[in-house]
Amino acid sequence: MSLVSFFWRYFRRRGAWAGLALASILVFATTTTVLVSLIEPIFGEVLLAGDQMPGALGVVTGAPEPAVEEGAGAEEPGSMAAKLDSLRLTHILDGAYRRLKEHYQVDGQRAVYFVPILFVVVFLVRSIAGFVSGYSFQHIGLGVTTDIRNDLYGSILRQSSRFYAGHPSGELVSRVVNDVAMMQNAVSNRLLDLFQQSITLVFLVYLLLSTHFRLAVICMVVAPALVYPIVRFGKGMRKSSHRSQERMADLANLVAEGVRGHRVVKAFGMEEFEEGRFREATRRHLRVNLWAQILSHLSSPVVETLAVLGTAALLIYSGLQIRAGELSAPVFVEFLGNLLFMYDPIRKLNKVNLILQQSLAAAQRVESLMATPNEVVERPDAVELETIRNGIEFRGVSFAYDHQYVLEEVDLRIGRGEIVALVGPSGAGKTTLVNLLPRFFDPDAGSVRIDDVDLRDLTLESLRGMVGIVTQETILFDDSVRANIAYGRSDLPMATIRQAAEAAYADEFIRRMPEGYDTVIGEGGLRLSGGQRQRLAIARALLKNPPILILDEATSQLDSESEALVQKALYHLMEGRTTLVIAHRLATVSRADRIVVMESGRVVEEGDHEALMSRGGTYKRLHDLQFQG
């Protein structure tokens, strides 16, 4: 998808505001042109500086026009020359100004008051148009980038677990926060300048050509000398911006790792090591940013120097023309005033180009991330999963990370209400296997089925609504205890939430907290102990009341006392549910109906404890290592 079509999806939703902005920009450009044209009446009629044409707003010749004898070369009203002359902007403005003076009967002394008042009125209209166009673009820009940020975050949330394995969290945060912020600055502020200053510049160029064609053509020939450095600096800024944002993503990754792993950093005394890594990353980021600042601050002096050189040449040429009698001073004053008014649009467009190049680099990264295909998609004809009648089946399942197989042709059946424990050495594929059940990702080969229906034929909402998960790494949010247990269900009564907490043996410690169920537990629940966090996670799963339950090392990081309480809570949770339990501690699988032993991505043994011990295989080896080692 091109960037044009990417942005068009969002801009077309705000057509009314875009129409208002465009109308305001046209008014702004028109009134700017009129202000430039009023320089001549101010110079000639108000200040009486030089000869003037009575009532003329446009070209001032410095002497009365020679009379054209009838039939001696006079332009016919319908001739081509007359038509071309009528299209000159100075001719149009001169006629409008003359009619305005006739309407208000302005002559002689009254011009001293009329022209300044007209200048003020036009300036006020221009200011109002500038405000309306500015607010309209802010409304469009902020709305568009808010929609993009929301869609980007939603796209990230809906990606499979394989996507997260290839994209560090710091990079994703940088895309959502920094890249979209850079786009917001460009769309909200600089896009206004792009349209407003471009249209104003077109109007002023039109006026310039109408005022003195030969001088205007000379200026237009010199203009490419100003455009070339603008384009070159813009390309350099896009490359620098891309590298800068990549370095910013590196910084975000390092910060996230340091905060998340602060205990390991402290335990190993690696504060200085981590600071060194961060300093090196900030040094790379600084170097890229300084180069971008060189380009940014060098562009204006280069463009302005070229503009001054061009102005000096223009003054020399015009001075010679005035002395030769081929150009009048009033015409040159208006022409020079026009050029001065053109400087501001050119200067702003130069800055617009630099910032737009930065934002385009950010937009490319955002668009690329949003265009990343999601391997877990819901089929159009997907059906709702309402209940589980028979059970779950893994049929010939294989799965690979980066072409390295983690699961190979796994066949496993789990009956409804059965508790199955998955054991085996680290890296055996246990967690990967259970993560296929809620479709965190899909198998590369084979299928996972519930009641003989492929999971890919079920709606994601109904499937995941049937599955509850309690993991080794308890995920809690920086919110109240009540909000963490209810998670997204603000309609639940307090009695229901408390009942789930009691079943998870969490109600007692919650009541002892300063504000009870309204106590905010901090980021990740770090104000709680490991056992307390785990019991809140169990309460959350109990409240969901899922028919399928996944317990992934739910007690592996707890002390004996906490483990006993959590284990009791888990027994409540497992009652009547189809449960898959992953455990390294073999003592925790005593309540399992069946033990499945995995090794190197395959199921190597199945049975109860006694049967597996009697075989003398992998299970017995693991058991002996734990209890006799």
C-alpha cells in the first residue's frame, strides 16, 4: 500500500473539515495578494510618493499613458490581446479597486483614510481565514493521527505470538508513541503550511507576472537555484530521521529491559554495565540527531544566502532599467513588495519539506508495521463455539520458529473434564503446545480441534472465551484489585468479585489492604507478593468461569506456604474443567488424570505416575533427578 492510499483512508473521513480548510486557504491567499496590491495605492495615493494613475491599483507607469488614436492600433474589445490583458491579475484587481472607490465616492483627500482602512479590513479577513484554516487542519491532523495510533495499537494487539517474538516491546512502543507523534506534528501543523503557503505562492507569482513580466521571468529563471538545495536537504533529512527513529527504538528497548529486569541487574551488580550500554546507545542516537540538526539549520542559511544574492542582482538590474527610463519606481516598489511577501511562503515551505521528510519516514515505518500480515485470522464463515461436549484433539501438529521445529507431529487427545499434565525438560514444546489452543498462533502443519471442529473454523471471541489461563509470569495491571479481578467487566457486582476472591483464597489479604478492593496495586502488581499476585490471577480466571483451563507453571516461583495456598485455589479452579497443567515440579501433577511426557517437540510417554515410573523412561529420569539428585 502506498503512503497516499494509506493516508487517504483516514483523511476521507473528514471531508467537511477539509472543505472548510480549503475555502479558508483560498481566502487567505486572495487577501494576501490584495494586501500586496495595496502597496501601490499606499505609495502613490496616500503618501503621494511619485507619479500615479488616479484610481489605479495595479501597474503604475510613472507617467500618463499615451492616448491611443481611434483606429490606430487600439485593441478591439474582443481581440486576443484584449482577452489576455483582461486575465492579468493587476487588471482584475485594478477594476475591483476602481469600482470600490466609485461605490464609496472616494477621491482626493478621502484616499488618505480609505486606503489604510481598506488595508486593515483586508488584513482582518486574512487573519480570520488564517485562524479557520489553522484550526481546521489541527482538527483534521489530530483526528487522523489519533485514528492511526488507535488502529496501529489495535493491529499490534491482534497479532500472533510469533509477531511479538520478532518485534521487541521497545520498538513497538516507539512506533505507537514517537513515530505517530512525529506524523501528528507534520499533519497538524506543517500540512497547513504546505497547502496554504503553496496556494499563496501561486497567487503571488501570478501577481508578479502581471506587474512586470520581464522582471518576473528573470526571477523565475533564478528560482531553481533555490529549489535544488531544498530538495537535497529534504532527502538527507528523511534518511537521518529514519536512522534517528531506529536509534530511539533501541533506547526504548534498553529502558524496558532495564526496568523489567532491575532485580537481575542489582543482583549481579551490573548497574554500570547497563549504564554503559545505554550511554553507547544514546551516543549513536546523538550522532544521528546532530547530523539531522546540521541539515536542518544549514538549509535556511543556504537558501537565504542564495535569495540575497538574487535580490542584489535584481536591484542592480532594476536600477539600470529605471535610469534608462524603461521602469518606473512605483512599479518596482510593488514588484519588490511582492517578492518580500513571497519570501515567507518559500521559507516556510523549506521547513515544511524538512519536517515532512521526517514524518514520511515515520509514516513508512507505521504503515509497514500495520501492513504486517496477521497469521491468526478469523474465517468469514467461522462458527460460534457454545460448549464442549467431547474434548480437545491435537492431530499431527507441527510448529516452527524461524524454520526450527519446536513441535513435530504431535498427536494428543484430551477428554472433556480430564486433567492432563504436560511434563518434560525445558524446550520440549509444552508451552508452545498449549498456546495453540487459544490460537495465540496457528500450527504450521496438522490441526487443533474441539469436538472435531478445527479451531480455525471457530470465531476467536467464542474460542478464547472458553479458555482460562494462569501462567508462571502473572500479568496484572496498574489499577485497583477489583478492576484486576473483573478485568474489563465493570458491570459485575461486588459480591460476585468477592466470591471469586474467596475461592482463590485472596479475600483475606485483600481486606487487609489500605483501601480493600479499591487499592491500586501498581504496575505489574509489584506491591504484592508472588503468592498474592498469583491468587489474584486465579480469582480472575475463576470469574471468567471457562470450561478449558491452562495452568503454565502456576506455582513454580512460590515459597512453600504460598504454594500451598495457591494449590488449594487451583484445585477449586480445576473442578469440572478440562485442564492442561504444565509443571516442572513433578509433585504438583499428583491430581492429574494423565501425565503426558514431551521431549524435543514430541510426545514420548503417556500414563499415570506408577505406569511411567515402571517404564524407566524420560519421566523416571526426570523424577530421579528431582527427588534423588
